[in-house]
Amino acid sequence: MLTKRQNLLETIRGGSPDRFVKQYEFLNFIMEAPMDIAITAPGTEKKTGWGITIRWTEGQIGSFPVHDKEHIVLPDISRWKEFVKAPSPKYSEEEWEAAILHANSVDRKEEYVTAFFAPGLFEQTHYLMGMENALAAYYEDPEAMHELIDYITEYELAYAKEVTSHIHPDALFHHDDWGSQRASFISPEMFNEFFLPSYKKIYQFYRDNGVDLIVHHCDSYAANLVPAMIEMGVDIWQGVMTTNNTPELIKKYGGQISFMGDIDSGVIDFPGWTREIIAKNVEEACRRNGKLYFIPSASQGLNISSFPGVYETTDEEIDRVNREIFPTL
């Protein structure tokens, strides 16, 4: 039986996997790594090092930036240098200790030591100024937007230097949502102009510093951005939703990039979830996408679920389908 890591490589390289990769099993996240993350606990709010107020409103399943007049960081893109100040990417050696200890404990023959980064470039722009303002700024003041994105990119690169030198990851899991369920927020042409050069620079830095596997999370429609993902160096697009027509993407791009998801979290991860619902969606995803260039997974952007038991039951149902489709198990 192949190790988790070997089976992943057989899957994404068009080889002979002996089972479906089971969601995130191949990634060992080093979440102890210090970073300025825009996430808070249910019913609370906090301010990030960028000055962004993040609030998790009661009754919602996640946190999001607050953009009213009192809280918005960047009210005017043309004056971004007056308002936007990046936090320091450097942390004390003591703050890195737990992450280093965890990374050193991982069996790298079995799993990837995985660095995590969020939010990405596109998300950071609208976290700072609001979605509508950000989308308008690409048209109304593209020069300033280029400058702001370059500034955020330099921060990402500075943090990448810190995380690669401290925990020596061999995988990166990077968040940046680029669309709704039906369409990307910006066109491929605009994406290539504003974001592709920066992502090529960021992902190449990780490659040059020991990272073998780039996994990009984007749980939205982004089928029209797959050529850009390939060019920037993404190995696995995680979060691919069924609205992207995953079988068609595999047929067209398999061998250049692999696809992880095709089980929409919104369909299986809700208060009234059942094993039967999960089993149906898991089996359909596995059978329609095949054994190569595909990893069955909920579209959720970490190895968790919003409601207790969903993630674990999805794993169990992938095990069941594996026994049916891979008879040697």
C-alpha cells in the first residue's frame, strides 16, 4: 500500500494510485506558525496588524471584515500610502518554537509539512477597502491598485522568507477566493494584469526555498482562471466547486494541474446534514471524475467542517468508495 504522500503523487502525476486521496490527509498543517491571520472566534471581533476589523457575527458560519465608515482601513485608493501600513512579518524565536517542534515531528515520507497563508492578494485588497471599492478601483485607478498589490506582495514574500527558514515546509496551502459560485470577480485578462506576476513571484520563492507542492484554495467559480493557476505554478486547485464542471477541467488540464473538491460544502455541511447526503455526493464526485488528477474533498478551505461530524463522515464515505472502486484494498 502506498503512503499518503506516494499515493498523492501517483494521483497528480497520472500514475497508478491505489486509492483516492482522502481530502487533506497528505497535508500536515503547521498552524502554530505565527502570522497575522484575519480570523476570529464566533461572536467576537478583533483588529489585524493591517488595521482590518474582523467580526464573526452570531448566527453566521464564519468571520468577515467590517467596512463601515468607522472601520474601513482604506477609504481612498489614490491615497493608499497614507492609510495602509503592513505589520512586521518577523516574530521572535520563542514565537516560532511550537511550530518548529511540530514540523520536526512530522514523518515527511508520509505527509507534507505544510505552511498556511491567508488571506491572499485579491482578498487582502477588498479586506482593506471593501469589495465594491476594490472592484471599482481596478478600472478607476489601476496605477494605484498595482502599487497596493505590489506592496502586499512584498509583505507576503517577507513572511515567506520567515516561514521557510523556520519550519522548512515542503508544501504550501494558500488561500485566495477569486469569485462567486457562478463567475470570477474579475476577468482573466484583468487577473493576469494585476495578480499573475505577483503570484508567479510568490510561488517561485517558495519553490526556490524547498517547497515541492503548491496547493491553492479558491472555493468559487474559477474555471476561467485555470490557465493562470498553471502559469503561476499551482499543483492542486483546492476548493473547486461543482459549478466549475470538474470532469471537463480534468479532461482539458489534467497533467498540468489537479483538482481537489467537487463536493460542495454548502450541500453537505449544514445543520441538517446526514450520512446519506454525504455518501451520495462523495460517490457521485468520485465516479464522475475518475482516479487521476482528482482528490475528493469538501470545498471547505481547511481540514475542518462548519458542523460537527461532517468532515469525519466525508472521510469515512471516501473509504467506502475506495473499497468499491479499488478492489485490492
